[in-house]
Amino acid sequence: MLHTERLVVNKKLEEAVKFLAQFNQVVMHKSPHLDEIVAYYLLKVYGMLKASVRFVDADITGTEADHDRNCVLPIGCGDNCRFNEHRKGIERLKGECATTLAAKFLGINELPEVKRLIAEVLKCDTEAGCMPTQLAELVKVANRSMPGNYLGVLTWVTTALKAIIHNEQYHFTALPGEKSLVDLLKAMDAEGKYFSEDSRIREHLFRISHDSLRRSDKCITELASILQAMHRLPYKAEDISTWLETPLLQITSDQLQFWQLVDLYKKQEIIPVRAMDNRGEYELKLMVIESDDLQAPRAARFTGADIVLCRTSKGNVMISVDTRIPDLNLSNVVRMIRWMDLPKKITNEPSWLDLGVPGAHDLHCLAHWYYFKKGEQIFNGSQTHSAPPTKIPTEALVEAIKYGLHPHYVKMWCNDRRIVMNPKRLAEAMQHRKQSSEKPAGDMGLKIDLQPKNRAATNVVAVA
């Protein structure tokens, strides 16, 4: 880095340190994701943040100025707060996550020792395809391994972050006796106390370990690369083995449960769903399951389901799709679901277009439905964001999926509820009706009701 650039970084960092000194409490979601933890670690190490950490069940209210006055620093939560990429009215800030926002705030985003870490955290937070042995996924594993012990998870992750950043800064050479991930796994397997007798699980563990080792040179958040950095910091060999036990024991437990779920869902009913896009018409397989297990949707998809509707024992819902299916779009499904959850009497009813907005809807009565557009998932609450369960019956949710993936069926569904999808076309039809005896509105698949009898008949804006 040029000398002048280093001065600029130091000046910005100096101002950040002074600003962060006012805070005595950090607020994060329970079961925090990697981007939130790395943001906290950067603020603590580079910004000298000394605040204690508290965890919350749901998103917090109040403005950024309110939190500043209360000496509370939200990370990854809070509407439009400085370290939260999720903003009202949009799914998220493009190209940002809590980590990038914190790094830019500190002025350290171009420092060599953190640049690759920041890039990998952002990629895993914004793109599909994060490997199961990358730290972003291992954080979720650790949260399952230590349920409710969020500070324990924070400590477990920051142990790895310290080694990653130091190794990036100094590029330590290998030490005598250094063991790779596969070496450690073989040693643990020889002791015979970490793995199930199920050969599928042993094969899975060794397969992902070999894969991680192959990727370790290109990815510093890979498990194999992290262990290498921990050896070279150096951490004690027994401390490294203890650290490694956290994900391995949980992955073993997860695999046991996963295969049990697969065996169960092989017998589950499949519901056919007609879909249509620019490729034409085709049929998808929908599976409806009831489970509190976070792996249940993945296990259902493993058996061949293209779409999974999972309802928990509390009534919360998650709808997910096989992301390998091109152009599969849940925007009309989420519109239908949000429409069904609107109060019977509501002023300023949102438009049909607005009902499909990615992320959380601005209306409080719809805030419990989150549309993750990039992964085509619909959440009614999640591991990190609690939400009241929807009262919509499962049968109605199934109907929304069956109708929402085919444009002709979407029109039928809206017509039955007197929802005007396209007021511009409706206005044109009304004008034409005055000038001729033709009935274009019917040809367009729109119902015209000049005297609406309920809130569903009010005009809403068309899908583009």
C-alpha cells in the first residue's frame, strides 16, 4: 500500500475508534451469521470496540440515532442501521454485508490481511454455492452444536478469525508436526469415539475433508485452511483438536438425522404442480412436511422434491425450491401468501406488484413474511429472525404454490378474489368499453367490478 493511502486509512480508523468508544453494548441476532461475527471482530480488533454483546430474538425497533443516544450498537439488525445491509423496501444493499459495512466504516477494507476474508464472507452471504466446510456454513453447524450458547459460538468463530488474519498478514511457513484436516480426521477415527458405524457418514466426513483440503489454497475460510492457520499461529495441538470436535461431532449427528429423514420422506406423498415460463409448460414435484429439523427441507429435496413446504410444530412456514431449476420464480406465490395475511379491513392496501417485494414488507402486518429472492425462498421466521406463525392453513399455502407458478393459473386465482392485477389495462378496457360494444376485459383475463364489495376488489397495480 502507498504511504499516502496508509495515512488515509489511519485517519479514518482514528475517527472510527473515537466514535466507537461511546458504545457500551452491541446487539446482534441470536445464532448470528458469519458476516455479523466478522463485523464485530473487526470493530473490536481494529476499532478498539469494548462493548459487551447481547443477543435478540427478533429485529429491533428505533432509529440509528436512537441507538446511538442509548450507547447501543446494532450489528446485522435494526432498520437502516450502519452495520445492517438489509434495508426497508429492498432486499439488501447491493454488494454489501455486515462485514463490508464495518470494514468500510473503519477504513480497513483494502488492508491485505483482511481483504480476502472480507471477500469470502461477502460471497458466502450473497451467493449460492458456499461449501459445507467453509466457515460461513460451519457457523451454522456451531450454532446447532451449542444451542442457545451464542457467546460460545462467537468465541469459537473468533478463535479461527484470529488465526486467519495473522496468517494472511505474515504468511507463516509450516511448523514441524503440522497435521492436515485429513490427518486429524484419521487420528480421530482411529480412536473410534467420534464417528457413527454408518459407512455413509464416515464416507461423507472423509469426502468433505478431502474436498476442503483441495480448496484450501484458494479459500482461507475453508476448514482445512483454518486448521493450517491455527497450527502456524501457533495454537496448541490439543486446542486445535478440541476446536475441530465442535463441527465434526455435530456434522456426524446431522448426518444421522439427515438419513433418517431421507428414509422417512421417501414414503411421503408428492403433489404435482404445473409451472410455465419462457421454456414452456412443465411439471414440478411439491412435498409438504412438518418438522422442526433445519435439515428437513434439504432431506425432502434429496428424495426428489422440487419444492418443499415445511411447517414447524409452532406453525411457522418455510417454502424452498431446488435452485438447480432455472427461472423458477416464487414472486407470485409470495404475493398470494401476503395477500391472504392482510387484515380484512385495511387502509392503503398495497399493490399487487408491491406484495411481491423481496425481503421484508414495510407493512407491519406482513413483516413476518420474508422473501429471499436470490435463493427463491419464503420464510415465516428463521433461525436468526423470530416471527409469529402465520394463521394461513397449509391447504391454502399449497393452493398458492399450485396456482402461483403458472401465469394462467395466477389470473384465475386473482379473478376468483376480484384482484385487479393490471389497473392500466383495466382502465384501457373501460375506456374501450365506452367506445364500443366489445368486451376486451374478459379477453384479458380481468374481471371488472364497478362496485367492489370487499377489500379484495380494490384496485392494485399490475405485475410488470
